[in-house]
Amino acid sequence: MTLTRRTFVQGTTAAAAAGAFPLALAADTLKIGYVSPQTGPLAPFGEADKWVIDQMKTAFKDGVKVGGKTYAVQIVLKDSQSNPNRAGEVANDLILKDKVALVLTAGTPETANPVCDACELNEVPCISSVVPWQPWFFGRKGDPAKGFAWTYHVFWGLEDVIANFTNGWKSVATNKKVGGLFPNDGDGNAWGDKELGFPKPLAGMGFTLTDPGRFQNGTQDFSAQIAAFKKDGVEIVTGVVIPPDAKTFLTQARQQGFKPKVITLGKALLFPGAIEALGDLGYGLTTEVWWSPSHPFTSSLTKQSAKALAEAYEAGTKKTWTQPIGFAHALFEVAADTLRRAKSTKAADVRDALAATSLATVVGPVKWGGAGPMKNVSKTPLVLGQWVKGQKNKVDLVIVNNEAARQIPTGGALGLI
């Protein structure tokens, strides 16, 4: 028998696993690991996870049948602390100590990529999301001819966010001069990449991009970027920044007399809490919308519509719905469907069932191996939203352009700031 890393790890940790659980429990309990940022600057991406996991405890209360046998389901949540090294460490803990059958992860390349790399190395099936597919695939040095063996991804791509942002910009009157805020991280380097990111398609559409260069997350001074944008007459600002950096930039832009007509930022402007924290600076800002109560999809697991899921979250938490709810929920939909179709709980059998997924979820259809840009990538639809003063909530995210996904209805038209 060839000694793989996985068989070696199984052998060296078997005694520890047996000590941690009574044999009957160990045999009859199936564990699903989940890694997301619960703390740190990326914590808004994981804000809804505990609520979703509580919902899943009800969904899995009768266990799950795998290969004719029913298993109790235990979900083990780990905090990446918004740190890539920590994300990799807790993924290894889930694999080697907790002996999970399947790993789920979401929330930017800094979380998902190291988790997926740990799963690929240890030959454990993994489903990831909430990362544009290019920084997930190419950021992990994926080979388009081969793909990955154990890791499968569901989300949209840079081509989709570029299409949505530019569709919105074309619908209003500007000088087509764009300022880019691209940090030195997985997302920023992908969005600012001359071939894969924004520069090439913007030039092709007649937009002029001012890119002052990469900056570190958490920077306290955007004077250089603001000066460059003012010098070039920029009327549109775009980029992909963390929420604290968006607040710093927007505050300093106002202080320094820089008033663009449109501000469309990825990542930072996704969350109602971040917009509320901006006060009147938040009204009129635009961002991508990957999931909302308006999305015309239904959960395969709980049969809730997107609207019903968002309403349940608001009722249960007394907070405004947030986009990651849908994708956290959908990861468990895919996990449940995969396990039910798997021949056994063996890693290869779970992986084979995962690869064969074709499922209608609350974020849209999920299917690998065919229509996606890579065999491990299943794409979901994307639209453009704008933040306005709320009626029921403090702020509302209104879908203002759906040219890239007509099945998702708009609630208004893009307005200038």
C-alpha cells in the first residue's frame, strides 16, 4: 500500500480520536467543519454564521443518511480571526483533530484559500464561497487543465463584478474617469491585475483608470490616492477594500474636497452595519449584490424563499439582513445534498458526490464540471445595488441594475451621489 499523507495522518491521530469520543458516538456522528472570520476586520462576512448554524441544527435534527446509515450531525465552527495563517491552522485542526467529513468555508481569499489548500493537501472534500473565482483559483496557483481534486467553489467572478459596475456607470452621466482603490491582498491584486482585473475591460469600454498603486489594509492616510484622483479629474471611484478603510477614505475625501459622482466599492459596502457607521456618507454608495430578499430562489433544505430566509434572520437577530446569509445557508444545502448522495462517509466517496452536485439553492443553481469557467467553479448571478435611507431599517440596499442577471428584479435606478 502506498503511504499517502492522508493515511499517515489517519494512523497517527486514530488514538487521539478514539480517546476524544466513545466509539459508538464516534461511529455514529458525522462532523462538518466551518471556517469563517468571526472576529477581526473581516468579521462582517461571518456575522450571520452562528444564526445559520443554529438554523442548521434544526434542519439536521434527525441526522443525515449516508450510504444507508443515519448519522447525527455535528457542526464545528472555527474562527479564522481574519488571518490567513490562522485560517490554515484551524482548517488543519478540523481535519486532523476533529476528523470532519467535509469542510465549508467562506469570506474573502484570506479565509477560503488557506482552508482550501489545507483540504487539498490532506485530501478532505471542501466547499468554499464568498471569493470571486479568479482570486480563489489563480490565487491558489490552480492549473486550468487540471483544476483541483478536493476543493469546490461557488460564487461569481471578476468578469461579473466588472460587468455590473460598468453597466451602472454607463447609465449615468460622468466623464468616464475612474479611480481605483486596490489593496495589497488577494482581492486587491486580482481586481487591479492588468489582465484578469479591471484595467483591460475598462480601457476597452472607454473608461480611463487612475490606479495609484497598492496599499496595505488598515492604512490611516489616503491623501496620496485622493490627490491622484483630484489631479486626473476622477468622477467614479471603485475598488475592493475592507470596511474600516472605506470609512477612512470617504471621511478624508470629504475633508479634502474630493466629491466623485459615483462610488462603487466591493467588499466594504456590502454590509448594513458598515453603511450605518458611515452616517450620511453612506447614502448613495453602490456595491455588488450577490444575494438579497429579492433573489427568486428557494432553499432545497428548508424550502424558504430568499425573502423568507432574510425575514427569519431579521426576526431572530433584530438586525438587518446581510448578503452572506444566503451563501452560508447554501453551503449547508450543498453539504446536505452531497452527504445524502455519497456512497459512504469515506473522503473519496464524499468528494465524488460533491463533484456530481446539481442543486437548486437559495443562491441559485449549483453545478460543477460543465458550465463553469473551471471544473471546480460554479457561478452564481450578480447585480448592482445602491444604499438609500431605509423605511423599516436605517438603510436599505436597492437593486439598481440587473442587466447581467435579468431574473433578479430591480427596485430603482442608479442615482448620482
